[in-house]
Amino acid sequence: MYSFVLLVLLPTALAAFYLWAVARDQYASTVGFSVRKEEFQSPLDLLGGIGGRLSGSSSSDTDILYKFIRSQELVSRIDTQLDLRTIYSVAWPSDPVFEFNPSGSIEDLLSYWERAVKVYYDTSSGLLTLRVQAFDPNDARRIAEAIFSESSVMINQLSAVAREDATRYARVELDRAIQKLTAARQAMTEFRMRTQIVDPAADIQGQMGLLNTMQAQLAEALIEYDLVRETARDGDPRILQAERRIAVIENRIEDERRKFGVGGKGPGGDDYASVVAEFERLSVERQFAETTYTGALAAFDGSIADAQRQSRYLAAHITPTLAERAQYPERFLLLGLTMFFLLMAWSIGVLVYYSVRDRR
């Protein structure tokens, strides 16, 4: 009987005294939210329909947010904003059980945070519900509001990172395409400055026109020569002049034709065969660079549009509440559990004692 009073009733009375006389009332603020993702669809995505948006929850983002709320980083941020050490150590050291020791480390504050801030995560719906306890109802709501605000900032950062990841590769490809296009155009400019030819095809057409003109002049000179030969005697100066004219035209035609062969010198000192081959190579490289640039630019614009169509935001289905009465600590529950475990320990001890005594 004395053991029951000493080991059960007395500790239970001390626990009751502590709970009702020493422990301070705690107020709870509840806030509930979820991470929502909206994907704006273009008319093409809807097969010709009117563009719209689809809203849904993101379980992976909610998992990240769940870890963030229980992280030391969030505790440090809110402690800097609201001074959690002061909020949770109002009556220290008179209440060492339910209050925080203000001299504790950030790890101690994180451990106390896990007691004061309960996070309930519904994995099926992606909803997060928080119950924030404090010794003042306004402090509890301020902490809940700070958690919601910092969570919104973190979700915005996740959206920014997602947009950056979506456009990073496209931006790298676009920069590479710009470099190739710039190099191709610069090579074409250097070719034109060196050869003094803007377009070899147009220059060749001009040369061919000149050849055709000289061919016509040669034909006229031959006709005139035949006419003179029919009426003039040998040694006539007109025959000699016609022959010299024919020889000059033939030599000029030969010189112009030689420009198109290997070793022939065109404008800039290079033969036309090499000039045309180099121009065609540079033209193909420039066209390929322009096509690549067009494709990279379209891909970059598309990635930006896709990133802008995907938006994450934090939607609160329960705004931070302001408590009107204290709900914690749950004195009757704690007292009942204390008495139950003391009674169980006393019962086991009594059974062990009588078992050992009977064996003796």
C-alpha cells in the first residue's frame, strides 16, 4: 500500500500540480495549404480548341515543402524574423518541461520546433496541414503566417529553377548556333574582300556575256575577212588588218576562257575553279548555320513559352487561424497517461517482487 502511494499516487499528484499550477496555457493556430501547378495550354495543344489551363497538385513539390518546413533553414529564418527563442521561453526557467531554454543551440531550437509545429501530410491529396503552438495566440498565428510566407518563397524559387532548367539547354544551343552563323558570315565576308567578288555566279555570267560578245565580234570579223578576200588582191592592207583583228579577238577569247580552267587567274588572283568551289563551300556552311540558328531560336522560344505556361504556387485552403482559448497542454490526457504508466510500472514491480519472494 505504501509503495502504491509512493510510486503512483504521489508522482501523479506532483504531475497534476505541475500541469495545472506551473505549465502555461498554449494556443494553437492552424494553417493548411498545398502546392498547385498550372499548365497553360495553347490552342495547338487542344487540337484547335480555345487555350486553357489545367490545375493540379504536385506531390514531389509537396514532399520537398514537407522537408523544408521541418528543416533547420526555415527555423533559422523565422527565428531571425520573429525571435522564436523569446516567444518560446517566456516563463523560463519556471517551466523547464514545456518551455525552451533560450541559451540552447539551433539544434535544440529545431528539436523544440518539431514539438511545437506539427505537420500533417495527406499523400493522397497532397494537402499539408500545420498546427502551430505558442504561449500567445497572436504569436502562434504570426509563426503560421511566417511559415506560409517562407514556403511561398521556396515554391517560387523552385519555379524559377524549373524555368531555368527548361531553357538552359536551349540557350546553350542558341549561343552555339549564333557563334557558327557569325563565323560563317565572317568567312564569307573575308572571301569577298580577298577575291573582290560578291557573287561568283553573277561574275561568271558577266564573263560569259563578254565571251558571247567577242564570239559575235569574231564571227563578224571572219565575215568581213571573207568579203575582203573575194575582192582584194594579195598584200592588200585591208586583208592584213582583218587578219590582225581576227587574231586579237581569238587571243582575247582564249585568255577569257583560260580564266575558267585550272591555273586561270580571275579577280583576286585565284582561278575561277577554286574561287567557285570555295564560294560554294562557304555558301553551304552559311546556309547550314542559318538553318541551325533558325531551329535553335525556335527551340529557345518554345522552351520559354513552355516554362511560362507552367506555374507553381502555394494555395491555402485554411488561412492561419487565431485561437480564442488554450487547447494545450492537454492536461487530462497527460495526467492520465502519467498515471497509467506509473500504475503499469508499479504493477510489474509488485508482480516481480511477489514472484521472487514465493520462490524463496
